[in-house]
Amino acid sequence: MRGIPTFPQLRRRLVKLLHRTYHVLQKADILTCYEHIRTLLAALDFREFVMVFLAITTGLRLSELFALQWQDIDFATLRVKVNRSIVKQRVGSCKTEASQDAVPLPARTAEVLLRWQARAIYSNQFDWIFASSHTQGKRPYWGAPIMRKKIKPIAQKCGITRLQGWHTFRHTYASLLNELGTGSGGIPAHPLAGIELL
């Protein structure tokens, strides 16, 4: 599509942007500093790393993220089909019709998911991507307790105080794209996925 920057252009612009904003986080509920994002990801255990990396490179809502099944990931076309949501362990429809559109999956994120699938106990087509061993895979993990007990304490130890919850990653995703001067609907992949994080 004409007018949309190429991925290398996006990457260069993102790096310049993050250099300019290294010591300044302008909003309370976004992580605009690349070093903060990288530091958090490096400190997380692999399960939480996958959750956060998927959230921050796709902009999925908490309810959509934990409702994903392996059948929803199209590794061939690098797309995530958002077919359902889950709230308080109840599976339902997505929040909006727009939420049901296929979401671009960065190649780097696809690699991370494949590594997770290779390690996961529940990795068949209809299994939850983040299936809970406590329910023998019948239900996914609860996102809120993982944020409260696992991710937030690690973020605080890393000096990251602006992590409010899962929505922070969604806001960060949108903010980074907006700062690049583009809308999320026109970007084929999140620019963070082009930077080495592993």
C-alpha cells in the first residue's frame, strides 16, 4: 500500500524516537522507553516473557490474549485470528466487531510462539496458548493474578513504576505506532519486533 513506510524505515524511526525519549516517559500508562521494555522482558521467566512480548507486539486486550488457541495462529501468513475473548474464565465474543479482524503477527513474535509451543504441555490445535496446568489445560491462566504476582513485582525491581496492568502494553503498542506518525490499522508489523530482544 502506498504511503506506508517500509519495515526498515519504521525500525530506524523507532530507534531515533526511543533515543530522544530515553529519560522521559510522558504518560502514566505507557512504556515509551525501549530500555524499560527490554529490561522488563529480560527479567521475566519464559512464560511471562511470551505473554508480555505477544501483548506488546500485537496490542491485544487481556481478554483476547488469554483466549487465544493454537488454531488462531496462522504461522504461514503471520496473522492472529481473534475469534473470542475470556473474562473471569467465561468465554464469549470479542468486545467489538473490529476486534475480530485478523491481527498482524511480527515474524519475531511468531518465533517466540513456536518456542513456547515446543515447551508447552498443551500444544494441540484446540489447546489454549496459555493453558493452565491447574485445570489440566481446560482453561487458560488468569491474566490478572499473573500481572499482580509475577510481572508487576519484577517491573518494580527493575525500576519500572508506570506499569499499571495489561492495558499498559496495549497503550504502549498504540503509542509507539502513533509516535511514528502512522495508525495501527496500516502497519503490517509492530516495529519493536524488528529489534533484537532475545
